[in-house]
Amino acid sequence: MTTTLAPPAQPAAPAEREDLGALARRHGLSVSGARPSLPAYVRQLWSRRDFIAAFATARLTAQFSQARLGQVWQVATPLLNAAVYYLIFGILLNAKSGVPDYVPFLMTGIFVWTFTANTAQAGTRAISGNLGLVRALHFPRASLPISLALQQLQQLMFSLAALVVMLACFGEFPTWSWLLAVPALFCQALFSTGVALALARVAARTPDISQLMPFVLRTWMYASGAMWSIQNLASSGRFPEAVVLALQCNPAAVYIDLMRFALIESYTRAQLPPHVWALAAGWAVLAFAGGFIWFWKAEETYGRG
């Protein structure tokens, strides 16, 4: 008896595949991991606001859990940095010349800069450092860089408490101008979060960017006037006006200037760049909106490489 083998099954015709797609849509099925619309994505983030806050607090608590001094390092680290920079720039390089109240000037610059630098560095590890979470659970991935930015903001609050004490030691006591620190910090937080979102997308595809960031951030710090006065540089006449203008419009320098203006009595309006509040708000909106949308556009690719 001769056995006739059935011909192999042919792949489904395009019309059949289209019918399956229509069937899935009719029953409310969607592509797994597909990027939601921007309004839907924002709503998803808002619905997970408790997770974002809890994740940030947990990371902050665990950050120095293995150290003997624990959370003291949140304040000690920027203070030690300020002491080192005072030795190098204030004494050896004489950057304090022509700068009234140089110690408050320096400490404010270091504390404010540290927030932006740490937020940017954390952004590079937001996806690559949490791949297990990204691959195991479905949630808006922007939760991770936003929560890390919130963690750095919480840490800044501890640092600012120490800064207030240090300012009082040098004769800087609270005045009405200190209220200006609130909108300045709000703009800086928006800007830093936008930078973290943008870097999170870049580092998700190119993890080596986290190794390059310390060099980029160090260069950015030196160009931001954290340890020296951009105003003194402008009045020296040694550099073209375009270079001075670029330094003054540097977003990190803008936020440092605003905090110094708010907290230090001798730092006057004459030392601020023109239209400083417009610059602060513009950089904040541009960085946050641009970084958020750019991160959202790659939502379905995170954790798939």
C-alpha cells in the first residue's frame, strides 16, 4: 500500500493575516509593549506617582546603607568637595580675589551644581541599571529617570539644610530674597530631569556613555562658574563677548547665579546675566519637554536589546 504524504502547510496568505489583525483589534487586543500616545503616557505616569516617589525614597535610603556614617554622607560629600575646591581655586589659584563672601559663593555653587551633575549621571543608569525591572514588568519607562531625578532632589534638600547652617556661620541670614530660591530650584529640577530623560535614552542604546559622562560633567562644571566668577571674567576683557555670553547663558551657570542672588546678600542683580529668569524658564521648559518627548518616542525599545 502506498502512503501519500500531505503537502506541507503553506504560510497564511496576506488576506488571512489581515483577518487575524482585524480580529485582534475587534476584541481590544494590541501589540505587546507598543508605545501609547503621549497623553495616555502622561496619564500612566501620573497613575504611578506613588511608585515613583517610593522608588526614589528607597534608593536614597539604600544609597549609603553600607557606610558607617550612613546618610551623613549626603551632606558631607558636597561639603568636602567645597573644601577641596576652596583650597585649589580660592587659595592656590586666587579665584576669591574680587569676589565678596567667597566661601558662601563657592558653597552655593558646589551644592547647586552637584544636584544637576548627579541627576545627569543617574539618568545614564536609569534603564541599563534596572534591566531586570524593565524586562519583568510593564510600566512607563520614564518612571525610572524621573524617580532618580526625584531622589537627587530629595538629597539636595538635605544638602540645602547644611548650606543654610554654613551660610549663617558666615553672616548670611534668611531674608525675603531667599524665597526666590523656590522658583530657581523648580526650574533647575525641570531642566535636570529633562537632561536625565534624554541621557537615559542615549545610554539605553550606548551604555558606554556612562563612562564618558564624568569627563563631560567635569568640563561643564568648570564652564559654569561654580568656583569662579563669570562676572569677573567678563569685566577683565580677556575673552570675546561671544564667549562671555555663552558662559552666562550656560543653563547650569544660570541656576547657580539665581541661587547665589537669592541667598547671598552681596551677590547683586548687576552680577546676573540679562533676562536671567527668562533664560532659567526657557532652559527648563526646553530640556524637560524635549527630553520627555524624545524618551517617549523610544518607549517600546527599552530592555529589548
